[in-house]
Amino acid sequence: MVRGGFPAPAPAYGRGMARFPLSPFSPAFWRSPLRGPWLTSVLGVVLLGGITVLFVTGLVSYAAYNPNLAPVNDKTPDKGILGFYLFSWPTSPHWLYRLNQGVHVTLGITLIPVLLAKLWSVVPKLFTLPPARSLAHALERISLLLLVGGALFEFVTGVLNVQLDYIFPGSFYALHFYGAWVFFAAFVVHAVLKTPMALRNLRQLREEKSELTPAAPAEPTVSRRGALWFVGGGSLLLFGTTVGQNFDGALRRTALLAPHGGAEPGSGPGGFQINKTAAYAGIREAETNEEAWRLVVVGRDGRTVRLGRADLLAMPLHSVALPIACVEGWSTSDQWWRGVRLRDLAALVGHDEDPPDVLVESLQRRGAFRRAALRANQVADSRSLLALFVNGEDLTPDHGYPARIIVPAAPGVLNTKWVARMTFGDL
């Protein structure tokens, strides 16, 4: 017979085991004392202003391509009523696109730590049960899912585009454009529902408990203000290592996280930034030398002229200082371009008084904007040139030799390089 009595009963499941549940669907799972309505409200108000600016500058950037001018410019042909706001893109001020896209990209990257902190602060709400307690609650949950998914999609695709990582399952322009509308619609619904509460939380001296307040908070290791300083420091770091891609010289060297940051790609008159090299575009010297290259200009009633570089040099030449600015957010300072005015080329083929729209075609063999259209107001501007020189020297092959378009305030891809043909008239 075994002495010592019966063994003690085994503890019931959960007793003596983990003190807190391991399931994220339990409120006790989320223990950070930093979470609460005040922190979420501060981050939300910052994003309310920042994302609104991002959306507006994004729409303006899209309009700069004149997508309703011609199919070659339109990467979202099924946009329907989403293009209700489109307008004829102006040519003044000449730095308009440079400023707009610089703000759009730099602000987007700067807001990444704020967005991540905001998502972290509300992540328990994604696991709240039941999924919907009322119609209003269901609407809020749906908008929250669209908001989170849309935010991640827009910021990720935007960063990939800035980094020149074109790994999208389609056109970046279409994905980013349609994604922005879905995201912003959810953002507006969420803002309408939550902004009054957020402002009330910011005005209160003592924070009230809410569903964001942890049920069993852990010991704090940092204050909420310290957390905000941490998030702000991250944003400042990203700003400082990105904004320099909008400038030349020493400031560009500070853009450590941007492909067009750091040192200039070369020296001399042509030593400024580019996206596509002549080699990437498939441009061969045999087709750009003075003996082989001819610019074909077509106009009214099919009138056609063919011009060699010597013919263009014999025409009146004009100089203008204009920057290059691209959708990825980088730009150059003003470069000095010299060449033939587009309106003078239009006059050669019968458009003497009111230059029409023009379709420009490149020798480039691949790329979304191998062909691009310019509006009549862009053609008529006296600063719009078929450039032959830059900064006092012939264009380099990478900058578009033997001839390229340069138009004030136009996105970089509309400043077509290695121009082969120009067709003036209704597009």
C-alpha cells in the first residue's frame, strides 16, 4: 500500500499557467499603457491634415499628365467620373510640378512613422468581438478595414515607385490612382465619425477610459509624450534623408534614402539627374548621328517636313532656364536649355497663328511614355523648346541627344528625349 495519501488534484486549465491570455481577441492581450484615446487622437489629427494634402497633391500630379488629352497620356482609361476635376495643365509658374511632386513624395515618406504609430495604437480594434454591434459600428469597422488596407497599399506602392522598384502587377499610375480613391473614401468616412471625438479627447485634461484603454496595463517604460517624440524623431529622420533629392549640390547628398540622392551621376554641363539612360531605352548611336537622324514634323493637311540637326541649328534658337521634375519626387535646379521653339516648328507645317496640340514620338523602344501628347497652351508657350543644347553644350546621349522636348511645369516623362517625330493637330 502506498503511504503518504492521495496525490493533490491537478489544477484546472489556466490556473497557474499564463497570467494573461494569448489570443488577440481578448482585451487583456493588449497591455501597453501607451494606448488610449489621447495618443490615438494626436496621431489622427496629424494624419487628418497630412493625408488630405497627400490626396490633393496626388490628384494635381495626375492632372499634370493631361490624361484627357490623348490615349497615350491616359493610363486610367476607365476612370469615368473619377476624372471629373481634370483641367488643362498650365505652364506657369515653371516650378509648379516640381513643387507639387516634391511636397507629395516628401510628405508621404515623412508621415510613415506617424501612420505606423496610428495603426499600432488602434490595432486592438481590428480584433474586437463581436464584429458588429450595430449598423453604425459595422460601418465604422468596414471603413477601418478599408482605411488600413488602403493606407498600406498606397504608402507601399508609393515607396516602391520612389525607389524605382516597378514590381507592380500592372501600371503604377492606375494602381495608385484607383487605390487613392478607395483609401480616401474610407478616410473621409472614418474622419467624419471620429474627428469630433478626437478633438474632444485633445481638449480634456484627464483622459477617459475607452475601448482603446488596456484592460490590464503593463508597467510603462516610456511616457506617451516620449512616444510622440520618438515618432516625431523618426519622421524628422526620414524627412532629412529624403527632401534633398529636390535640390542640387550638398543638399542632394543628404538624400540617403532616395535613388536620386547622393552625388550627381556625372560632371560637366550634363552631369545632372536622369531616370532612363540611352542604353536602357535602346538608343543606338547609328540612328542618332547627324547623317542618320531626321526629325519628321507633320501638320495641317498632312504637310510634312524632315529636318536634320543642321536644319534645326539654322532656325532661330532660344534659351530658357527650366528644371526637370519627375513623379518619383526628385528634381533638378533650373538648367539652361537652348533650342527651337515648338511653336516655330508648328509654323513650318501650316500652324502659323494658333499652334495646336502635338503628339511627340521618341526613338525609345520601350517605356510607358515613348509617345506623349502636349496641349496647345504648352506648344504656344515661348519657353517650350525642342532643345539641342543644355548648359552651353550639346545634349548628351542620356539627356536626349540629338533633340528633346523641354516644357515649363511639365512632368519629366512628357519632356520626351530622342525625339523622332512630331505630329501637330487634333489628337
